[in-house]
Amino acid sequence: MEFGKMFSSLDAHVAGEAYRIVSQSPIRLSGAGLKAQSEQLAKSFSNEKKLLLNEPRGHRGMHGVIPTGSECADIGLLFFSHQQVSAFKYEGVLAAVGALLETGGLERRRNGRYTAETTEGVIEISADFEGDEVTQVHVQNKSASMSQTSQSSTVVLDGKRKYLIYPLPPAIPEIDLANLSVISEWGAGKAAEYAGEEHGVTGIVLAEELPGGGFRSVTFEKDGYILRSPGIDTTFALLALKEKRNGNAASVSNTSIFGSTLKAEATDGEGGQAKVQAEPFVTGAHQFVLDREDPLDQGFLIV
């Protein structure tokens, strides 16, 4: 056995979206500023990123985040993910900030307010505590704009991330685990239809409106993968849809096919601004090494 590289990480999730927060690795970024470092991370370190996403307990739904310094925020966050997966997600910001606050990687403040620099700009976060535990983290989007066709609605969040929202087709009576097979087939078909970069689609949402004005939804990423969570972006998008339909909407609840729920509340800002809160959970700490003689030097996915 010949050890080559050592990796340390902290795992956390928010509403089912899993993140591996990398505290030590052979990834050395030399670019000046977060944007340059993000571009370098995207183009290089392929084996290291695959190993971190695959091992230990890796899976398709695992995302990576590397905390770094920032000249304009409390912390910088660099994201990486599997291919055809949106690297930036609000869940990653909340998971990283919440986990670092609980483990001492980020200094606590009495007012509970923090900023994180990302490729999407500086994100403002607030955190609630009970003793040493972070019980809730809060985040607000920047904007939401919406357009409609006869078949679907399109919501663009923060001027960058595009989601298509579809109502239930006749073949799917309701969003329920009993219908998961036909729902998955529908989502795979839509993902294939909008797979080209020219469409610029971040995700496709199948939404069922519930009595009382809430939604049950399934979000498919560009490769047809079903999100484990209701999705913070999806919840913001459904609030924008509800506001468009009703002329005014103070809040909306969004429940995933697996039973977890997020709630978005409209703020006093203009342009579709809203806020979401969620609880971060630290699920593990890992220290592992790459053996140069290991033929599976990029790890492997658990299926």
C-alpha cells in the first residue's frame, strides 16, 4: 500500500440535498479571486473531484463545496458537482454555513448574520441557535421573473437559473411514490427534450397544486435525476407561479414526493424576492487517502 493523497471532509445536508464540505485535499487553487478559482476548479482536478463525490458513501446526489477566503464576504464557497448538475444551489450555501458554524469553522455572531461569496454573487444568510446547535438558516433570493405558455410556465431565478414548471399530465393522477415509475419516465423524457445547451434549462418541475394553495412537486435536473428535496429554487419558483396566478401571494409550501417540505415567504422587496428557512444537519466527518496502487482511483458510485 502506497499512500498518495489525503482528503478530509465534513458531510451535511439541507432538506435532503447532500454536501461534502472539503477541509483538506490536494486541490490547490492559485487564481486570484473567487471567480478565477472557480474557473480553475471547473477545468482541473477531475480525479480529485470524482473521488470526493464518490468516496466515501458517494452517490449521484452528492455535491462538493470548498470553503475559501473572501475579500468581500465572511467566507467564500466554491462548488463542484457531477456532470450535468447545477453546481450552485442555495442548499449548498446553507449546508456549508450551518455546518461550519456548528463545528467552529466560522465564528458566530450575536446578530446571527453572515455573508458568503459565490459565483452567483454575495449571498446573505442568517442563522438561529439553540445552545451549540444551528436550528435554522435563512436565505433570500434576488429575483424571480415568470412567463407562461399553454403547456408550461418558465421561471428565471436571480436572472440566471431557468426552471420549467409543468402541471400533471393525464397519465399521472397525483405525485405519490406509487406513481414514481411513470413520473420518472415522464421526467427523463422532458430532460432529454431540453438537454441541449441552447435551451439553458436548469431544472424541470412537475407540480401538483394541493387544497389550500400549496404544492407537491418533483424536480428533475438536466440528466433526469430526481432531487431528493423539495428544492429551494423550486420553492421560490412555485411562489412566483402562485403570485402570477393570484396577483398576490404571501407564502407557499412545497412538499417533495419523499415527504419533506419547504416554505417560501414573500418579502417586501420587488421582483419576486422571497425567503426560505431550513435546518442543516451534519451527518459525518471523513478522512480518507488515495492509494496510488488502487485501480479505482476515482472511487465508485453506490447504487
